[in-house]
Amino acid sequence: MRITASTTSPMLMRLAGERATGALLRDQGTLYLVDGHVVHAESPAAPGIDVLLTAGGALPPQGWQEALSLAGTRHEVGRHLIDSGRITAGELEMCHIGALFDAAFFVLGPASGPTRFRYGVAHWLGRVRPVSAETLERETRRRRALLASVWPCPELDTSPVVPRPPAPGHKLTGRQISLLRLADGVRTPTAIAWALGRPSFHTLIEVRRLAAAGLVEPPRTAEPGLPMLPAPVSDDHPEPDVALLRRVRDALEASL
């Protein structure tokens, strides 16, 4: 197992090489491993698989609670949902992998506290579709790069979402409309994701796209010495100026 300078979590890679089983705990959540593969992830910044399943209508809330009560202590909630006919194996797998990558993005983010590993700890969901540590690392880096390419303002991810009225004739997508309805100047992107029952990362992307199109206020507070963000894109040109965004990103990185 090769660990490089760009590795998001050297400890995760070492545990994968050891084929360890247990729970990796960080500031923003937990990764669960079985034989060195990640089988589940949880983060307070990302709606869990229970929220994604029930909010999306794939599973009624009482069906989830029943599975948790009957199979949680055996670590077989996923298997119970399939065997009871509540959902299909394909539905569970798709929702599980989405929840895993979503939570892992935050778990593997910059951490200020200690990273710990508890050997032997198992998750109540059970194994659904294990993911290799290399795959998780690669996807996390890809998502970070994607966020930066859309709009280089990390403060948007944790700031209350303050909407701006769209320009006359500007058509919003259904996803944008449902997001902006909850943008009350108090909810952050992750709070909106929880309310909508959608993955948090997808919501972060949408908020940055809205900011690039001038439909969301950029955060007003900035660190001393950092350059000001550019003005929103004009109403006549809703597409962001990619060259300008790259220059702002480079300036921000140079100031850190």
C-alpha cells in the first residue's frame, strides 16, 4: 500500500494495508472497515443512509425503524431490508454507496483533532458493497477539485445560504428551486441537504454553481490579507468566467 504526500489519510491507507477491521474516528465522522475495505461512513455533515432512503420515498420511516430494531444488534440491517422485501438489493447498494462517498468526503477533510482507530467495531448496517481505500481517496480528491473548479470559495460550504433574486428571464432548475426555497440566510448547505434528504456534496456543488451564477450571496467575512472575491457574474452572462475563477483560486492559494 503506497502512501504519498497527496494521501488524504495516511492512517486509512496503513489500515487498509493491514487488512484491519474496526472504526476510524476523525473530527467529522467515522469510517468503518472490514478486512481493510471501507464498508460504511458516517458524518454529522452528511445525511445518513436512513435519511436518503426514507426522504426519497424508497422506504417508509416505519420500515426503517423495524429493520433497525430487529437486525441492528446483529449488524444485519441491510440484509433484513432486502430479505423482508422492503427494498431491492440494487436500491440498497445504490443508496449505500452514495451515502458512503458523501460522508467520507467530510470524514477525510482537514482535521484538527486526533485520528483514532478502534479495532473490531462493526456497523449495524452490515456489509453491502465494500470500497477500497484507494478508491475512496481518489474520489475524495476528485470531489475537492470539482468544488474548486465550480467556484473557488470554500467559505460557501459552511456559511448560511443567502439567495439573490434571479434576473428576468433566468430559468431555474427544479433542484435549484427546491434548494433556494430553504435558503433563508440561516441554513447552511449541509442543513439544506438534511432538510431535502439529499447528499451534502451534491448540495455543496449546487450552492457553488448558484454563487457563480450570481444567485447566492458570497460570504461577507474574509480572512485579513485574502483577496476579495470577484463580483457575481452579470445577468446577461450567466455562465461563469472560468479564467477569472482560476485567477482568483490561484490568488487565494498564494495567500494561504
